[in-house]
Amino acid sequence: MSASAIPDNLIKVADAAARLGVSHRTVLNYIDAGTLLGFRVGPRMLKVRAADVEALVQPAAVENSDAEFVRDVVAAAGKLTAEARAEIRRLLPPVSESAVDGAA
């Protein structure tokens, strides 16, 4: 590989793990899975591009929280009996009592 073909900003796997807040092994798993491209530097050292590590971090799209969903269900159903509220609590993830009882 010529000097011009060496990628810029290579960082150690340990540094990539620290940036991502994951273990060294997780970064190696990303390389094995093809999620990150690893570069061999000598016989033992493995590095990744800093830009590739940064690209892994994406904002998570959050559509509707569980509490909002429960409020929507309660608003659509009108007045609920105690049995209906208990059934909602049983079927849905835990949320505050006010969400199940219809308080906004």
C-alpha cells in the first residue's frame, strides 16, 4: 500500500471503543460483521477510521412514547372501567398511573 493509499485519521480499536462507549470486543465484532472497516497496521495492530466510528452514532428516531400511546388509547376509548384499565396495564409496558387513568 502506498503512502497516499493509507487512510487518514486511523485510531486504535481501544480508542474507538472509548468513543462509542462499548467494549473492545464489540468494536472487533463490528469489524467482523462489516459494520466497521478495519485496517491492519503491522502483524498485530488493528485500527479503524475515526470518521467511520463517528458515522456509527446516529440520532434515534422516537415516534411515540409508551405513555403517549396509552393516553391516545384512553382518549379514544372514553371512560374505562377498572377492569379495562387493569387489562391495559397487563398488556402494555409499565407506564404511570395517570397515563392509564386518562390524566394528561
